Amino acid sequence: MLTLYNFLTRKKEIFKPIYRNKVGLYTCGPTVYNYAHIGNLRTYIFEDILRRTLEYAGYKVKHVMNITDVDDKIIKGANAENKNIYDFSESYKKAFFNDIKKLHILPAWKYPDATKHIKEMITLIQKLLKSRFAYKVGGSVYFDISKFKSYGNLSRLKKRELKIGARVDTDEYAKNTGEDFVLWKAVRAGEPSWPARFAGEARPLWGRPGWHIECSAMSMKYFGKSFDIHAGAIDLLFPHHENEIAQSEGATGKKFVKYFLEGEHLLVNGKRMAKSAGNFFTLRDLEKKGFNPLAFRYFTLSAHYRSQLNFTLESLKAAQNSLERLWEFVLNLKATPLSLKPGFKSPKKPGFFPSGAVLIKVREAFQSALFDDLNTPKALAVLWNLINDYNKNPKKFDARAILGLLYDFDKVLGLGLRAVRPVRPPKEVLSLLKKREIARKAGNFAIADEIRRKIKQLGWQVKDTPSRPELIHA
């Protein structure tokens, strides 16, 4: 039984999709005006865990993630570089896809670009004008929040915080007040524009869409008037998700989304991330410091998605150490003779979970953690308890059964366990190792120690055994 915390009701609910065994999942994707920072990436990993857990539970998931390629920030950046918005954002768009691939985030079914769905946005705005949820002023179109009686329910805005009649044109604005928000912005100098033919206008209104209308139009194109889950970061709760509900339900009269899931902030050294504070990191920054991207994925799994998580380079190093220990354990299992003990069934296909009372209970514990609102810290604890039990008494378990179970867990964790392979030492390291052995046998231990240090600088450690020295990737 899968339970998820629904921000619409502020409580955990048993997940029941609109259509049996099928799930429509819409997640807010990147605004491609810069490289995604690690706070953004934490959100995308949380959304990936959600999608993987739904599939692990047996649902067929259609996942749509939008790409915002026109908004205030993109236009400002493009103008500063004297480029059009497409040329300006293209490199950031490519970088986003490279990042999520490195983080083992499964590709979505659709990645709709906002600029390729202007027609759908105009159609939706026309419906809002017709139903009198929207009005025109000076060539722009605004949503009238006073007409939508449940405005503020998602974000828990109180009526006294609604500024009836006040209007806001910017895409992002104050988090504690509700105002009439822009659906269509009148054309301005230095901005891209499209013609919108709204009823009652002799000529088209040239302009561009507001940010909020994008997600409503694109999600409704691919899922219809209603769908199951909308997920994003907690700072999108208001105004973005609140406005999406208002404009979508105002246009259709139908419930927009059944479940809203929001991921909490990632702090850096105890503070909100900001370039001015010197605590702003992208995945490229972490890689330059020698970290594997999957170490960051592992780090995010160590906290519940609804809990704030404090990032430090020391905590990331600890996560990388844990991940490497896990990979080493998997490598050792792969090198262990895989003759099955009595009581285990041979896997029929990769990832098939072998029988065995102890391991069945372990899998049930792992599943129980995930199905309790994606409790990844508890799921990781189940995994490490299994590894510790195996290390204490390896004869109690069968290596193939353990390996199959870890592969099963990794369908959700996404840590690349199936792809783990021994790292082959480069020729330079092998040559140094050979020279070190010659020096040791000749009794030149000072030279041998110096060569050991050189090998360590190249990322390898030497472990001397009674039969021969072994190289361990550091």
C-alpha cells in the first residue's frame, strides 16, 4: 500500500490513481537561463525516486517534465549577451540533460518546451476570458483571483493576504500575498512576442505568456483536464502551483490534480544557496572537486524529501565513501562463486528476486520504507543492515540471492549497482608497481615507499599480501 503526503490536504494519503494502474505525473522542469544548481538537482532526484517507486509498485507512469524556455530571467540574460532566447538557452538545456543522465534520472515521456505550446496557452486564456475568470488591461490579460473562491487553499493563504484588484506582472513575486497574476503580457521592447487572437479584439494582441499559464496548458495537453500527481520544489507551492490550480480549474470546472508533492530546500553550510554568499554549486563544480555525480544522488537519499537537507563538502565526501563501500561490496559479491544453497530458487531473469524467508522479509522492509511516503533514509538503512548481516556471517546467505536483491533495490535507488565493474589500473600505475616490487626485493625500502606515494597520488593504494601486492582504487 503506497502512501504519499498530499499538500492539498496536508496529510499522508493512500495513493489511488484516476485510472487503475496508470499514473499521470507532471514535474516542473528547469528554467534554462543558467546551469541547474544542486538545489534544483535535489528536486529532480526526488521526482525520479517518486517515479521509480510508482513503477516499483506496479504502476505504468507517463511522466511529463516541462522546459521553461521563455520567462523574465531568460529574456534578461539573452539581452545581456545580445542573443535571441533560443540561442541563449540552448547550452543550458543541453547541460540539464547531461546532468540528469549523470545522476541516473530516468528520462521523462515528454519534455515540452514552453515556446512550442504558445497556441495551447492562448486557447486556455481565451477560455478564462470567456468564463470571466480573466480580464484585459492595456494589452495584457490577468487572472481575477476574487472570482476563484478556493484561491489560497493549497498554500494556506488567508483571505487577509489576498490583495483583491492589485496586479502583478513579474513571473515570480512575494510569497505571502496573492494578487491578480498575468496570463498574457503585452509586447515590450526587447522581448520576444507572439500574436494572440482573443475574442472581441479587432487585431491580435502581441505579447508573450506569463510563466504560470505554461504548466497548465502543457500538462492539460498531455493528460487532459485532470491528472494524478504534480511534483516540484516547495518554493513553487506559491505562487506557481496555486496559480496553476486557479487557472486550470477556472477554465475547465474540473479538479486539476489529485496529489501535490513538494520537495524541501537544500541548504549549503546551513544557509540558502546564493552566488553572493559563495555557497552556490552546480554538478560541474562538484565534479571538478573530484566527486562522482552519483555521490550527490546518494547524499540526497540520506534525507527524506520533505526535510531540509544541509549540504557540506564533508557530508558529500562521507556519501561518496558510503557509495564506494556499496560498490565494493557488489564487486565482491560478483567475484564470489554463485552456487545456490538449498532453499533458494535460481533467478529466471535479471533482477528476479530469489526466494528465501530472510531475504523476503528484507525486501518487505525495503518496500515498506519506500511506500511510506518515499522514506529513502529508512530504505538505505534496510540495505546496510543486510550488508552488515552478510559480512558478519556470509555462510548464512547466498551471494546470488543477495546480489539479486540489491539489483532489485537499485530499481528505485538508481545507484548503478548492475553496472559496477572493477577499475583497471592504467599502465603508468602498473609500471610503478613493478618497479616497487623490484625495489622491495632488493631491500630498497625508501625507494619502495616513495613509489607507493606516487601510486597513491594517481588514485591507487597498494595492499601487500603474502602472495603478491594488490592495487585498490582509492
